[in-house]
Amino acid sequence: MIRDWNAGGAVFRIWDFVRADMALGVHSIFVTQHSINLTTFSLIDQSHWEQIDFWMQSLLSRTSATTPLIIVGTFADDKRCDRQYVANIESRIMERIDESSSSVVRFITVNTKSKKSMRELKDLIVHTAEAHGMTGQRLPTSYLLLRTQLDLLHQQKIEASEVPVLEWSEFTRIAAAVGMTEENAREAAQFLHKIGDLLHFDDENYGLQRCVFLDQHWVADCYTKLLQAREIFITDGFLPLTSLALIWKEPLYPPSMHDLLFRLLYKFDIVFPITISQLDASISCSLDPTGITGAPLTVADAGTATAATTTTTTGVSPRALASPLTAPPSSSLPSPSSISVIGAATGTGSTITISGGTAISDHDGAQTSLVIPQLLPTERPNEVKDLWPTFDDQFNQIGRIFEFKPMPHSFFTRLQARTVRLPVSIMCLWAKGMLVRDQRPMDLSGSHEEENAAQPRPKLHNSALFDYNPTTYRLKVLIRTGRRSSSFAKMLIDNINALIGGWYRDRTISITIPCPHCVHERSFDPFLFNMTDLELLVC
């Protein structure tokens, strides 16, 4: 929800994420370096206090540490909230704030029944905006003219039920009409994005630089529609791609926009693609591959863009598959710039193209679904006990335990999305963990050589279990490999280290390694070696 508030000679555009499920998904899309962030919590409900770290780290993962943040305690009028009570809460909360979180401006309490306390909060917001140079800026006349033209065009599109999105060429044409060069137009788009007038992401990796979103409501609603479809099309966080056209419908969400929306949600870790292989019946996964009963969608090939047809939906098929969730072959791993969702001419079908324009359709050996991390099961599936016994003497087991400072909720989602791009099969996937295995079978010695047809050996696979605790910010990774050293373990650990180094460089407290000998002796409490100590010994 957007509300415009005029104060101090400036207009503040307020985003109110009143629905928790919506806020978890899309709030990061609308956070900019030019925003003031208010985190509210109940003074009388201790369960709310634990969420402050969560929201703070989520904001800091998308902005700099100097972005202003105000922590607001509500229900200050409750009889329990005397001066000492509030002081104790403030002390406890401020102690939890990491030193790097210099964005915190102030802790303040409000009483909705008191005009004075609300006025104090408003004054603090205005003062914060002024102190951070967000008001009083002198702008070129062309910026104001462009803004006026875009507002008129936005209103016209809304009244005509047209998609409120401009191609970049159209945006630059409007900018040129008010005297701007293309470079000026790019700077103006960045400024208008920063102040919340529109959304424009100058990001070639995700292909978002070619469009301008005029209506933030329209963007937020595309995710709301996914959440609303959870009971019909989404199974344990998996949305079959063939169902997407039945959720994002014309006129506001035509197939021509599905590519763009997918890229946007993918950029912000709200969804990520995965392919479903039906070649291995040894792994069970309760997932309907089509999401609908009746005749399957006919999916248009990316190269021909022929029309697609569908039949009336009659409900979700309850049948379960016996198949692993498998990433594409390493030769065609989906990088953000090479993934596109292409709608058929009739608006009834969609497909994802990964590298080189090869369509993954219902008729192939593998098919694509979108994973919505927010809707994944919160508890570890029961199948994990069978797929990952506590001890397994056929393998060597190594591990890493990462202890972090408070992390944003998107950390493990990013790790999941990066892991599925590797040459691994996803055996189980849930909100706080995943079980993966090497796509390449090995023999008992750990070799990846082809099997001897005359002397067949049992097919075994290197595998790994990821467990993440979002409350203690602890990631535990256990990897089982053959008797020989395996590149599989190195690949997974390098992937984790790359993510930490790129996004969370200063968040690691410690890394420990469970003693392999203790694990081999079936110890439930193996000795933990500190990684730093081991590195010093090597040096």
C-alpha cells in the first residue's frame, strides 16, 4: 500500500507492508538508498522483539549501513509500559544491534491515542530526511516535466487497464521530448527510482535495464497472485511453469510480461527455477508435474512462437512422482542473463528457455518449475531420515559448521538458488535445508569412471545435507563422498564461500570442522576443529 504524506515542504511516499507474507517476499524490491525505514514492534509482545534483527539485516543486505532506520515501539499507552519498563526494552534491543548497523537513528515509542507521541514520530522522520540530504534538492526543470508526463501516462494506462510498463526506448522518447539526452534519461530514471516514483533497475545481468515500471502496486500484486494460488497450483513451494499463465492473466499480466516479472522476482531471490527429472525412480518427491488435470498445456517453442492451447482446469492432480529435482546439465546452467520466459501468442502458455533457446517442455525428460522459497515446508521432510541415515560406512563424511552474525532471511534462499545451478540433483528441499547429491554416479572407491558392463558395481552418489537455523544463524553442511577425495565436496564448499565473500563478507563469526575420525567411530558429539586454528597450523 502507498500513502503520500506532505510534511516539511516535502512529499513522503509511504510503503505500508501490512501483510507479513507479502512483506517477506517483496519489501526488498522497494528499498533504496534514499529511503527511511521504520521497523515497528509491540512493546507488550516479546515475540516481536526477536524480529528486529531479522528486518534490520534484511534492509542492510539491500542498502548501505548509513541508510536511516527508526525502531518504533507501539502500545506505549499500555499500563505495563512505564518508564523503567520501556528503558529496559530499549536497552535489550540496542544491545542486539550489531556495530555495523550504524543506520539506526533512534529508538522511539508511540501511543496511538496521543497526538503528541505521533507528532514526535513525524518530526523525527522529517528531521531524518533533512539530515540525510533527502529534501531541499534543486532539480533540473526537465526532471519535473518528465515526471509530469510519466504521471499522466501512468494514469492513462491504469484507466485503460493497460500494462503500466514502458520499454526503455519509449521512456527515452518521452525524455527527449522534454530536452533530455539518453544519458540524462538514465540519470533521471535512477533518481525517480530512488525517490519512489517508479522502478527501474539498470541491471544487464537480469535484463531489467530495458524497461521502466510505472506502478509499484502492479509489481507487488504479481507476487500476491502467486501467494493466492498456493492452494491450487503450488505444492510445497513448487509452481509448475505450465500453471504460470493461469495465475498471471491478461489484461494486466499478459504473457509478454511474464519474462520481465520472472527476472524481477529472480533478481530479488523471491523465486528461482529448477527442472524436474523423472529418470530416477529411487527418490520420492510429492510434486505434480503439471499442476492441473486434463490435457496438458501445449508449450510454444522459443524459436517459433506458435500458438499454445489449454483445457479447463479441474483441480490439482494428487499423484506423487518418484523422481529427483535436477538442475540442468552443466553445459547449460541458467545464468540470470540467459533465462527468459516466453509467452505464446494466445496468452495461454509459457516456457523457460535456458541458454541457446532450447525449450524445456512437458514432453522432454525434464521440465521446469519455479521454487517460491517463502512457501517451502518449514520442517524437514520425513524422507530425509531414509535418504540420509545418521551414519553410513560406505562413505567418508566431512563437514563445515558456519556461525554467523545476524543474517537476512534471503541468505539461505540465495544459497539454495546458487546450489541448484550446480551439477547436482535436489533430493529434498525445505525452507531451512536441502539434501543434494552428485549427478555423476561413482563406485565404492569414489571413482567417477564408467561402470564395467561385465562386472557391474552398485551405483552410489556423493551427497550433502544442508541445515540452516535462521534463529541462531548457524549453517551446518555435511558431505559424504567415496574413499578417494572428491571434487564434489570442493564444489559445494567453494560455492558457499563465494556467496559469503560476495554478499556477507563481515558476517562470519567462526567456521568449525567436525572430526572425520569421530564421525567414522559413530560419535554423536564429534570434536570440532576451528578453521582458523587449522589454517595457522598449516602456515
